[in-house]
Amino acid sequence: MIRICPSILNADRNNLASEISRISAQSDLLHLDVMDNIFVPNQTFTLEESRKIISETPIPVDAHLMIADPDQSAHLYAEAGAASVTFHLEASIKPVETIAKIAAYGARVGIALKPGTPFHLIAPFMSDIDMVLIMTVEPGFGGQSFMRNMMAKVEEARKEIDTNYYGKIWLQVDGGISLETIQTASAAGADTFVAGSAVFKADEPGEMVNLLRAAAAVN
Ligand code: DX5
Ligand code: ZN
């Protein structure tokens, strides 16, 4: 099962509804990058703006929180209706509580790892989460180059998921995913792919989603 999640980070912010309408029929989830200018040196959507986007998006929203102190507010994105809420392990002091608070709203729970964070640190939480997000760029900006050296981490995660959590946990990659790189990530074991610039810089974003899906399926 392959899932394609276009990120609206670099879409036209002034025409978001129309940008989203160009990919919604082809996409599994809309990836919403929330940045607070503290955890990462960039700022995107406030909770209020996120709430509006979530309520107006016709497909499930995958919220990726690049914020300090997700323990305080991650569950509010689930309350706002996000289908999936992912927070960064590096930013959380109470991951167990935060997982439970998100899940209480019925959302899927994801934990994200920055490139420098080893996979084994997520081990204590695997039985309680629905998705692992392995960043393939340093979080903060779209349009960066895919880090091929993250594939060992993706392979490690795939092995652990197949051994102990088969079918339960999605394995997502985010950063630099394009027609040139998606097959590499898929071969390493990713099944859920975020793509920002590759989709929204394409002349036909919806068609690009189809092409990415087809490329990921070649394994
Ligand atoms: C980066 C974000 C990504 C970003 C991906 O911190 O988490 O979701 O939008 O953009 P591309 O696909 O351009 O690397
Ligand atoms: Zn993201």
C-alpha cells in the first residue's frame, strides 16, 4: 500500500483552496507542515489557520508539527480534525502522554525523527503509534536535497515494523521526494511519501501525484 501526501508548504498560500483542489482527487492525505520559528527557523501556519485548512480540505489531513513543546498542543490538531498528527521526538518531554492525548480524539499518531536522531530512540513508543516519520532533510524548508544516507534508518525501521508491528505502522519519508528519489525510498521500505516542491512545481500537480505513486510502486 503506497500513500502520497502532497505538502502545501510551498504551494501558493494565497490560493490554498484552489491549490488543494488540484491534488485532492489523486492524493491520500494532505500534508500540513506546522512550524513555530522555535523548533525550526521558519514559521508557517498557526493553530487557527490550521483549523481552517483542516476544515476546508476534502481529504484527510496529515499534520506534521515542527514545534517546540508539542506536549502542550499536539492534541489540539487532532481536536481540529486532523486525521493524523505527527510530533517530533526531539521536542517532546512526555511522549507517552502526548500520544495518548492525540489518540483520544481518534487521530492516528506519528512520531518524527530528525536526520541526526537514531531510530532506536523510538523503540519504547512503537507499540502505541501508527506512523514513524523519518526526515530525509533537516526540517524547516521545502526544496532541499533528499538525504540518501537516511536509507539505512528507513531500512532499520522497515525491519522492525515487519518483525513486530506488521501492518500496523506506516513508514513515512519527508524531504526531497521526487520522481528521481521516490523509488530509492520505496525500495528501502517507506510506504508513505510526502512531496512538496515536486508536486506543486509541476505543471499538473495531480498528474505528478499519479507519477510519483507509479514510481514508488516499481520495486
Ligand atoms: C520540511 C517539511 C516538508 C517539506 C517537503 O521541513 O517537513 O514536508 O514541505 O518539501 P519538499 O518535498 O520540497 O522537500
Ligand atoms: Zn513535513
